[in-house]
Amino acid sequence: MAKNAAPLLLGGAALLLLATGGKKKGRATKGISESDSPKMVEDGAGGVVEEEEPPEDAEMSYDDLVKNWEGPNGVAALGRFYQVRQGDTILDVAREALFGSREPRVEAWERQAVIDLSIRIDCGPFNQSTNGRRKDLLKPGHYAVENGWSQKGVAFLPIFPDNRARLSQGKPPSGGNGNSFPYIWVPAINPQEWSEEGQVTTFGMNWDDDGNGGYSMIDPPPWVIDLGFDEDVEEGEVGCNLPEGDFRRMIESAGE
């Protein structure tokens, strides 16, 4: 089971303590010539330090970031956002993300993999914060709720604000009411466990945080988390205690 590391605090009108855990990513090293040696800058205390390179996403507009972090041609993909549409089910999304097709799976292990990914979609703290609803609003197939992992799941209904548009404008996502289908994060899963064992797990999949430890890829990348949440996100517990780690966290109002 993955280790539970220190929580990450979100800014904005609502705060979410996100799970971090698993292994930190290593950094590749290479020989450095004089021409590509690191740039040194003053550290404000009379010394010099190596200038940190901005993350790849830093120079992109929010609209470009959203497009960059969606699956190709709007399909569901692992480690990407997906805009739910009329007629979608959570199992459709999980099948497409894992196998590239929404056709029902024949093999028992494939059917279980689809269920396991659907549980992690429903259990992602971010997904629950913005799109989570109680059982009475959920369609059949939400195994996270049906099997007792969570009291909430992602409602595949047009009852939410347009969070894709909000993120594209650099606005914090909302958990209130509206007329749009949910905009969800499909967790990234461990590729080695998937390719070798056919297992769906987020164990070891963490966003790097400049070497200081990140948080789980069951949630979207840092540029999203940094936006915080709109004040209408409901307070209370989100997430689940999964086999690879305890992702239960609390939503709290930041107050005035």
C-alpha cells in the first residue's frame, strides 16, 4: 500500500487537502557543456543559485492548457480531462480510456479493470469536489458507491457549471449547479502494473513538485490545483480509502 504523505493545501475560496504518496520521481542526469551550463542568479542574500526552469505548462494560456490536457479528439484517455456528453456512462469512459473502445469487454480481467478505473474516477478528490453527488442522482454502474468505497460518485447529468469553460478562463472550478455535464479527470495509472499484470492502480503515480514530493495523479496537474475552488464547493469529506492509499480529504471554507 502506498505511503500517506503530507497533504497539499489548495488556495481559493475553498480548500482541499489532497493525498500525496508513493515514490518520488527521479531526475535524469547528463553531461553539461559550457554552452548549456545552468544559468546562475542572485539569491537575494549575497550569493548565487541555479535559476529554476519554469514548468512546461507555465508559458501556455489556460485555454491551451485545457486543450493540452484533454485526450485526442475529445476521447477519454488516462491522465487527461474528459468532457462528459449526453449518453455517456462512467463504464463507457473507463473502457475507452483503458482499451480505446467503448465495446463491452469479454475477458473477466478486462471487465474488472474497467470497474477498477471507474472506482478511481469516482474516488478522485477533485472529481468528487466538483462533480460529486449522492447515490440518488447516480446512474447504475458506480461501483465506488455500490461497493461501499464512497458515499459520492460523479453524476453523469447536465446539472453542473461549465467547468471546462471556467478552467479555460483561469477561473477556479465550481461545485454548484448549472446546465452542463461534468468535466472530469481520468486518473493516470501505473503503466508497468497495467502492461505486465493488467492491474489498475495509481500507486507510484505522483505529480513532481520540484523534488519536494508531489500528490497523486488520481487528481489533475498542479496548474489546476493552484486555481483552488469556487466558494460554492460543498464542505465535507471527499475521496476514498483505496488499496494503494487513503485519498480521503476534507473540503473546508477558507472564510473571509
